[in-house]
Amino acid sequence: MKKVAAIFPGQGSQSIGMGQELYEYSPAAKAIFDKADGIIEGLKEIIFHGPQEKLTATRYCQPAIMTVSIAAYEALKANYKFKGLNLAFTCGHSLGECSALVACGALSFEDGLKLVAKRAEFMEEACKINPGKMAAIIGFDESKLVEICEKTGAQIANYNSDSQIVITGESDKVLEAAQLISAQGAKRLVVLEVAGGFHSSLMQPAADKFKEFLAGIEFNDLDFPIISNVDAFPTTNIEKIRENLSKQIVSSVQWVKSIQYVSEQRIKDFIEFGPGNVLKGLIRNIDRELNVSNIRVADDVDKIEV
């Protein structure tokens, strides 16, 4: 059986109604949604029916995406064909790293959801203390972008692919950097509709509170390694995981290097669990020889081939 990497999306992949087919089709997925509703009252209603402004609010969005992602993961695991799924690594994009920790057994779903709810709460608080912005830059030289960020004080949030980098930080600095990048020929530039400057030093209050919170969380031994957003290296060390989870809030997401590491281990097959197909698109831009399957709706569970 081929080795596979499990990947999990982050904030921005949400949509009203996500996961509802899985809920209706898979008892294993339904159990996850019901557990989530018992921890965060009304979460299932928000996921399935909105309203949009509530679903996109950080405090609901992050737990909602984790719930759908783990429901998809459990739906596939429960399928008779995949009880022996050979998972070698897991990684997630930003918030998705917490979903990945549940997938590899480091946390129960219940503890993982509580952890994500706290992460979201702390990040939302930090956004109010230190307002900021983010912008996606598409089709622009990375070295030039780094120079402009150093000049303006903007920071790099996500190395998403060879053609897409997201910048972050104080609003005026991000907008100044965006103007310079646009003037120097970026193919496309999109100011993102997000609550603040995630993955920047503006999130330090959230990182500090999350570090303190993590000290009281009990982790289990991992079934297989997780690749951290912070350094793009695999680990099964619990203390390293705690350290990376708090650092991740203020650090750049090293998605390109993470995927390249997996590929260098001769693993060419990925399964993206959860809403949307953002990660599939990013991976296609990183290396077109890599294969990505998605588990989003009921048909995906039956049709997937790995």
C-alpha cells in the first residue's frame, strides 16, 4: 500500500453548508459534528446554515473548519477500504495544523476543538488590540517581495506556493508594500477580508496566552509525524509540538517547504480533508507531479483511489 500524507486546510476555506453531506452519509462524521455541538453550542447550525458573518468570525470559523476536516477524516477511516490507510505524515495550513494533531492521535477531537476555540479567542482579542491587514501577492519575484517587506515593515504570513505569497502586519505597512509590489509588476494583488494581521508580530499577545494555555494540555504519543508550519520539519516530540504551536501564530507558514519535504521522502500522494480545495491548488503550483485527492462530500469517500 502506498504511503500517503494527510493535509488539512486553514481559515478561508469555509462555506455555509460545508460537511452537511458527510453528516447525513457517515455515522462517523455525524458523531464528530454532534461532539462539536456539545462543546460549542450551536456550532453545527452555524456550519450548515450560517449566517455568513457568524461563520467567518474567527471564534466560530476556526472550530467549524476543524470540525468539518476531522469529520471528513473519520468518514474515510470508517470506510472498509481504508481501515489500513498508510499515513506517513500529516500537516495543516495554519489552523489546519491543529486538525493534523487530532489526525495523528496527539489529541482527542474534543481536546483539539477546545484548543482551537482558545486559539481563535486569543487571536480575535489580539486583532482588537493590534489591528492589521493581509494581502495575497500572485506572480511576483520572492526576493523582491522580501526586500519590499524589509523596507516597509510588512511581514510574510504564508509561503503558499512558488507563485503566491501572503503578506501581513500593520495596515499602513501592508498597504504601502502592496502599492510598491503592484507598481513593480505583480500579476495580481488581493487585500484579504480577514480580521487582522495573522502570522505577524501583531499576534504576539495571542501567542503568549496560547503558550500558557498549551502548558496545561496533555498530548498523546503520535501515530505518525506531524510537519510544523514553523520549520517544515517532522516531529513526534511533544515539547517541540507545544513550542511550534505557539510560535506558529506569529511565524510565517512554510507551506512550500513542508510539501517539498514530503515529496523528498518519495511520497507523491496527498489527501486533503475538509472544506474547499485550496491546498490542492497550492500543491499543483508547487509540484505538478504530486497527486492530491479531496474528501469534502459523501461521494469522495467512495470514489477516492490512493
